[in-house]
Amino acid sequence: MKTLLITDLDNTLYNWVDYFAPSFRGMAKVLSREMGVPIDVLLEDFKKVFAYRGSLEYSFAVQELDICKKFRSEEVKNFVDIAKTVFSMIRQKNLKPYDDVENTLKWATNSGVLIVGVTNAPVFHAEMRLKQLRIDKYFVGLAGWEGNEIPQDEYTQKIHQKFETGKYNSRINRMWSLPKEELKPNPFAYLRIIYELGISHKTTYVIGDSIGKDLEPAIKIGAIGIWAKYGTEFRRENFETLLKITNWSEEKIKNTYEARTKEPHFVVNSFSEIRKIVKPQQLKLDFDDENIIERRNCILKSNQ
């Protein structure tokens, strides 16, 4: 009987709060200086764009700021380039997997476990993070929010070109792009993945940092829920940065992540602890084999 590991991404495989907030804060400080706009005014402007677009991970927020309406197109383009450069530099420094995440994903894949990521983040951003972390090769699939369409304007020409040439492609075999109403805590994504891969809910493990959002829907459908307790730890300064630019209140965030009606089956203080919990199928794969990805994908296709 095949084993499936469904893992949340943000604050389960890496610390999203402690990478995103410093990256955004550094970008905003530089833009504030370049635009000659007080930082508080700029943050409030970003907050409006993020609320309208439904995500803090909207990559085209700079050109949609109200403040940018008073600048010439060439100046806005320069702001966009500066923002991308600063954000990327700080992200590169802070975006790292938690300790032993890659080794554990490698162990799971080597043991024949199928790994699928499920996130409420825009699926494109989630895919790119896994690619940047060089752990995308361990995933047979990824499900996430379909996200906003890329604007057709002068600021996104290079992005469209990269899409056309396949520069954004990862090694993930299968993608599920979902509307918001099908995202967690709706169990739809879990059910769809389990059904399409032909896996039993009894051999499906789900790990995430939110009991209410990640684990309760998994437990309701009979999967095994693992709480990544370590994912609730991050710097207060970074959390406060996010509060300034999200339309969610601290109370709503707390209820989303801390409220619970069901208890997880297991609690772990590091991702590597799932080795003691997940029971792989009998099939063993040699991960040093250069054809491992193709062999792993054969397992996936056999379930369709």
C-alpha cells in the first residue's frame, strides 16, 4: 500500500515569516527613500493593494501603488527594478529550509513515499520557493491558490518572456491550481490529491504548522495529522511588520492558527521527527540513481 506525505510549505519547510518580513521591510525602506514618501504612508498604500489582490505575495504591487500615480512611467519602472533587487537580495539571505528538511525529504522519497505540497499561497510563488531551495525534485505534486493573473504592461514584459522560454519550470510533476474557496481549511485539495493519486486516506500523512487550517481538515477525512509546532516560532518584529500590511487582525491570525476543535495525532519539534511517524511502503529506491525522478514519476503515473 503506497504512502502519501502531504506537507504545508510556509512555516513547515522554512520560516516564511522570518524571510518574507525582512525582505519586504528592506524593500519598503529603500522605496521610501527613493520616492521621498514617509514609510508609514508607503506601508498603508501597500496594505490597500494587498487587500484588493487578496495576498501579501502579489508581485506587482509597486506599480499599483497610489503613490506611483504621481511619477513618470520611467520612474515607476526604476522603482519596480529597485524593489525586485532589494527584496531578492534579502530573501536569498533569509530563505532557507529548516534544519534537516532536505535530508528528510530525501529519506521519504528514497523510501517510496509520494510527497505533495499543499499551500494557500499562490501556487507559482510556492513552486518558485521550492525551486530556489532546490528541494522541488522531491515533490510529485503541488497544490495552491491559482493566484492573480500577471498584468500585461510594460513592467512585466521580461516576466512574460521568461514564462514563454520555460525559465520558471520546476521539476514538480503535477500541479493543482485552486480557487480560494477550495483552499484550506476546506479538505477539497486533500481529497482531490488522494483520489487522483489513488492513495488510501489511511496511509496519508499531513504535516503543517496550523492545527485549524492544515490538520483539522486532514483528520476529518481520516488522514493522519502531524503538527509542526516549531513553525509557530518567529521573531516578533517580523510578525509586527506583517500586521502593518495585512488586512487580517492579530486576533484573526491567532484564531486561524491556534484555535482547534480536534487534536493532532502527533506533535513534532522538527521536520526530521516525521521519520519516526511516517511508515513507508516496502518498495525502496536508490536515490543515487540518476534516473530517480523518472522512476518516482512512474510510481505517480501508475496511480492515475
